[in-house]
Amino acid sequence: AKGDEPKENEKDDEDETKDDDKKVEKTDEDEKVEEKPEEDEHKEKEKPKVVPDADMVWQSDQMKKAMEKNSDLADTQEELAKGAAKRYEEEKKEEERRKKEKAEEEKALKKARAEAKEKAEKLAKEEAKERAAEEAKKKKERSDETRSMLLGAMSEIFFAAPPKEHVKADGFYKISFGKCADSDLYPVKYKFSCTLAGKKLNLSSVEAQETDATHRPEGCYFHKDEKGSSLWLGINHHNQGHGCTADREQICMSEARHQHEEQKMAEFLEKQAEKEALENLREKKEAARRKKELAKKKKEEAKEKEERKEEEALQKWERDEKKVPNVTLYCFSLMMPFGYEPGLLAEQKKRKVGIYACDEPVVFSNVTHLVTTGERSPVPVTLMSGSLAVAYGGRWMTALNTGVFNRLWMEVIRLGRYRYHDWVVKVDPDAVFFPSRLRQLLRHKAPYNEPEVQRRVPEPENLRCGTCRLENKTTETCAAHVRFWQQKGHSCKEALRLTAREPPTDCGCDCDDFACDLPKQAVYLNNCKWGLHGPIEVLSRRAVATYAAGLPKCVDLLQHPWGEDKFLDQCMQQLGVTRENEYSLLSETACGEQPAPCGTANVAFHPFKSIQSYFTCFEYADKYGEGPAAPPWVNIDEGSDNVDDIVMK
């Protein structure tokens, strides 16, 4: 054990030496790593790199591919391929229909044969059963037979007239006494067999007639009296087992003839069943044909009705074009003074699209110069107070931006420019927005085009309807004070008169009926099935005024961790503003849709944060999308937001 200690010490020394070498190597590598950032920084200074957003590049590539697929040549080839495929499908369906009809005919024939065979077997079983019953009765009827024999003998003795012999012809017998079973014969039960027997036996009457009278011989019999002779077939079941009477001779047949007649009857029944099946099949075909013709007629009537409806819609659209004035839009966006939004809005302004295609566009921000570069904003901005920074939270970790946008709406209301337009539209900078589609939607669709919603007279220029001039009410708006008097039971006109009184009696506000609380004339559009989403918010001017005056009533809603769009939606409903669902406004991923490549008829598409992806979407939608309010059979000048560019065919 002592001898091993030096070896262990030597190993420890070697380990320490290796550790020192590793430290030295690590120090050298650290120096190299520290040197590389300096070189990289120098290179970056020499040649800055712009790394495109991978998501936006992917979206752009997808939309470019979709545009290439929708080129005119591809459309022509696709239409030819669809036409050939359609013809092939129609031929295939016709062939399948013929096969199906043939299979139905064969199935019906097979079923008819099976039913006839089953019926014949049933009849044979019934016959066998009847024969067994007759055999059972033979013993019981011995006394009757004996009595008949005695009567025959006595008649022969007394009248010297022997009993008539049986007349036989080709398996048929005509007997003058007794019954068929006495001679091991079978009664004739079918009319055609009865007629045949009459012919074979050379009777004076060969056309059998049916009768349901009682006390007659069973089956076929020959009746002869003073009036003449006739051939009858008894069909009353109470005559079963009865034989000849004084003036009625029973017609019988042998076992071979019986089997032959039964076979003929089975064949007859089979043919009859087959005939009935064919007749049923023909009736079904005829019914199907009539049904098809009726369906075709109904389809044609529905088509004519739809055409009339479209014609009426077109005529209504033409009438609206003449009598409904064009709506005006006040559009605004909130711009962050950094990131992609300034450049994106500048390009929209350059091309006169988005909010810059509205009647009055405004961009709000809290500074006039960009934070990152210190340069002046590339688009004119209207200043608003306060920071634009927001926290994130809630169930979906969304931006809790209610406070920022409430300040934005208050600035819009303070400026008052919205009062000179019919509708107010808040649009996010990264939302691809088509004002022309929105105008047509609002002009031609009820209830947006009703007089109560649309403005028809210009706003007065000399109104003083800002804030109350009473000393203790300077923070209260004139509209809020007008609605205070309305809540006291006064009409709109009376509330305006009371509010117009000079201080210290009242606020001294000079307002029009626009300051009154008339929620039925206020409308805002819900753009998503899950509630209002913020990329585009469309409110009538009356709805904005109602929101401004009623905002104090919505203070309790601020405690919820909501974004501004949900707060606005809930507040509007609480204030009684009319909420209309208009899902054609927005196509957005957050609403469960796929906006790219923007080929639908929506008013706005969101989100597209880069200039390239934004205008790729815009160009595709402008080329392939159809506006929601475009009338039937119209040509729209692509690339124009002017309503006058809509030309009827």
C-alpha cells in the first residue's frame, strides 16, 4: 500500500499539468473569440446587411406563385381541362345510369320469376292439403256413397234406366252421379281448364261462366235444363266436396291432366307476374321521367326566378346609383414612430391606396420624428398626447391598448373633422384596405344606406359644441350635457335649448341634434364571428358621437384585461348602438381565415407588415377579387377607387 502512494501522486501531478494546458488553450481561444467581434463589427460597418423577414418572404412567395397560376394562359388551360373532365364525367354518369337501369330490369324480372315460382309452390301445397282433407273425408262419406249406390240400383230396378256412364275425352271426365273423388279424379278449378274441358268433351256450351252460388258441384260443372245448357265454374268455397245433382253434371280430370293443368297455371302465373313486373318497371320509369321533367321544370322556374331577382337587383342598383349620393369616409391610423409602419404608410401615401384613398385621411402619432433615426416622419402626422407603449396580457397575451386608443378616439372627437363625413374608419397600417369596396357596401346595402344612418346635409360651421363652460363642468362635453337633459325626460330639441343657456344658468353650448342621444341612428359594423377585431373598425358619425358622450358609462369595463377592439365592442353594445354583423369587411388569420393570397371580395386583409407582402396582396386582390357591393353583370376598372369607374355592360 505504501509503495502505491508515489504512483498516485504522479497521476495527480499529470492531471494538474493537463488542467493548466487546457486553461492556457482556453485563454487563447477566448482571445480569438474577443478578436472576432471586432472584426465582425468592422465588416458590418463596412457592408450592412438587410435580413428580410422570413415569414413575409414566405407569404410573398406564396402569393407570387398563386398569381402565376392565375395567369391568362393557365386559366385557358384549366378551363379546357375542366371542360374535358366535365364531358368525361357526363359520359361516365350516362353509362352508369344505363347499367343501373338494365340491372334494375334484370332484378325485377328475377324477382317476378321468384314470386311466381313461390306462388305456384304455395298453390301446389294448398292442393296437396286439400287432397289430404278429401281423403280424410272419404271414410266419413262411405254411408253417402252406399246410399247413392242403393238409390242408383233402385232407380235401375224401378225405372229400368241404368245410370249414365262417365264421358271421357283427353283426360277430362263428365260424370252424372257422385263426385270426382269417388272415382279418384280431380275437380276442375280453373276457368281456362273448364273451357278446354267443354271443348274436349264436345259439350253444347264451351264458354265457362263463373258463379258464386251455393249447393253446386265443386269446380266446373255442366248444367242442362228445359231452357238449355251452359258450362259453369263454381268459385264459392262452401261448395268444396260437393258432387253432381239432378240437373248438374260435374267435370273432372285425371291425375295426369291435373298435374298438366297445374303446371300450365304455374306458368301462367309466372308470366302474369313477369308481365306485372315489367308493367311496374315501366310505370316506375314513367314516374321517374315525369319526376325528372318536373324537377327540370322547377329548376327552370327557379332559374327564371333567380334571373328576375338578379334583374330586379340590377334595376335597384341602377336606381340607387342615381338617387343615393356617394358616402364620404374619414379614415385614420395610429403610427408607431419606429419599425415598419412609417415606411409602409409612406408607400401607401405615394400610391394613394389604403386610408389615402379615403375622402379625408389622418395619421396620428405622439412624435413628428422617428425614434430610431431622428428623421422627420415620412408622412404628415397629427400629434396626440401620451405614450404609445402598452403591456401584454389576458387569455391570449394580446396588447392591452385600450387606454392608448381611447386617447386616440378622444383626439379624433376633439378635432371634430369626422362630423363632416358619413362614416369613420380606423385602419391598422398593416391592413390592406380598399375604400372603394367599403363605399359600395355602405351605399347599396340596407340598413347602412338608410337616411337615418347616412348624412344628407352639411355640418354647420358656426357650432360651439365642444366642452361645457360652467365652472364645475369644464371637463364635460356639450353632447354629454345634452344627453343629461334627455335622461331627465326632455326631448332632443328641448335638451339642446336648455344646454344653450349661457353660464351660470347652463353650459352655453351651441349644438345641433347631432349631440342628442339617438342610438337607433348610430351603427357600427362587427367584422368577425368572434367579435369586433381591430384591424378595421367602421362606425357611423352618429355612433362616434354616441361613443364620445357615453364613454363615462363604460368606465367599469376598463378593469378587464381587454384590447381596445373588445372594449369598443362591449361599450357600444352597453350604450345601445346598433351592431350589424358584416363579415365581408375583414379577412384575418386571427379570425380563423387565411387572407393570403387575397383573392376574395373582402374590404380589408390583415396582417401584411412588409411593403412587398402588402402590395403583393393589394395587386392580387385588385386583379382577382370582386368587391362586395359590385352589381350583377358589371365591369370594374381594376386599380381605381373611383365609383365613377364602374361601368355597366
